[in-house]
Amino acid sequence: MLEYAQFVLAPQIVTGLALGVAVILVALGLTIIFGLLDVINMSHGEFYALGAFIALALGQVGLPFWLLLVAVPVLILPIGYAVERGLIQRVFHSEDRHVTTLLLTFGFGLVLEDALRLTFGPNPFKPETPIRGTIEILGTYLPLYRLFMIVVGGLIIAGTALVVYRTRLGAMVRAAAFDRNMAASLGVPVERVYAGAFAFGVALAGLAGVLLAPIYSVFPTMGRDFILMAFTVIIVGGMGSIGGAVIAGLFLTQVQAIASLYISPVWTDPIVFAIMVLMLMVRPQGLRGRLGHA
């Protein structure tokens, strides 16, 4: 039993934690965008893929992985800002904006996916792992890179929550999410806050792409499957809730990781989606409340 825990269960839990951190980064971006703009960003998965491809391209010209962790989100920030100001804001105030923005971001995602395919081709790429080897902890050998992902991703998640809930900027974001008209009357630049929050959300997705690129292959449609998991996380955690996204992300990825030890991996996704359906039936609002009501 001890050997099973050391050599099978513990590595699987660590793998689930590493994947969970990446999923939470993507889900955080989604939940911030929805909680503030009330927009379901259907192109979020393509920004995740864009981050992976930018890291791949910059890595091929010699930039070290450690610099990519900073450079890629910084490069995606102005792209996200321009998309929100140039596309979403043009239809944001229409009567049927929920449907319009959903279709608009879906269409932009298709354009971005085809642009990646035309630029890099349809074949997958496999970047090298920047941190190789394992480390022994209590008799269990764990991959160093997955532990690195857990630590770095955890720090970024904690930093995001700290900014949103403990800083003046975060107060402006939550005020704009709760009542945009009141926030504007108090001098908050609501439109710039909206664009900045959208840019920050998609930058988090791009950062997740950088972190997961050395583990999974990089290809133009990589965002499709991953974004389904991210949407499941924010539905279970509660649309617009940062805390709910963290709890749901860790829980659902652990369910996937541990369940795959006992059943065929093809059944792990249906189990996660069944949890989502059950949550919608029992508690439609999810585990936590919205960003503006935190």
C-alpha cells in the first residue's frame, strides 16, 4: 500500500495539481472577463494557444524560457486591449449584447485559429522541457517541472487575488463590475478598466499556454479541448468568482487525475461534465458569488 501511494498515487496527484494550476489561470481570465464585462469570451482558448505559439516562436530565436514567462503575457496584453476596444466595445451597449458578444468572440477565435494554422502549419510541435529530472520527497520521485508549475502558478493566482481584493486598482475593478454607472460618476474610467481587465484575462490564458507547452504538444486547435475544462471550472465554481474558480479547478483536475488510475482515461471527461451538470441542477449559481459582489 505504501509503495502504491509513493510511486502511483502521489505522482498522479502532483500531475493533477500542475494541470489544475494551468486550468485555474485560464479560468481566472474567463471569470474576470465575465464578472466585469458580463461577456462570455469564446475566443479565450485561442489566446491560450496564441501564448503557446508565441513562446514557441520566441524560443526558437533563442529567448530563454524564464524570459518567456514575462514576455508572452506582456505581448498579449496590447492584443487583448485592442480586441476589447476595437470589437467588443462596438457591440457592448446593444440590446442583445450577450448573444452578439458571444458570436463576435466565437468568430474572432476562428479567425485567430486559422491565422495560427496559416503561420505555423497544422502539424504539432513539442517544445523541450526547461527543467528536467526529478526530486525525491518522502521516498516519492516527482518531476521538477511540474513542481515548478505548481509553485509559479500558485504565486500568480495568489497575486491576482491580492490585486483584485486588496488594492485600489482591484477596488475600481470590483466597483465597475458591481455598478458601472455609479463607478463612472465617482471618476472611475470604466471603459479603460473594462479593456484592461479583458487584456489581463487573456494574458493569463497566454501564460497558461507557455507553462503547458513543454508538457503537451502545441498545435492550432489546442485551445478547444482545454477551454471546455476551463468553462466547466467557472460553472462549478460560480461565474465571476475567483475563489470559486480556484476551488473548482483544483477539485475537478484531481477527480480527473485520480479517476484515470482506476478507469479508462476516456471516461474522466464525462465524469467532470457530469459533476458540472449536477452542480447546475443542485446549485445553478455555482459554489461562490460574482466578482462584483465579493
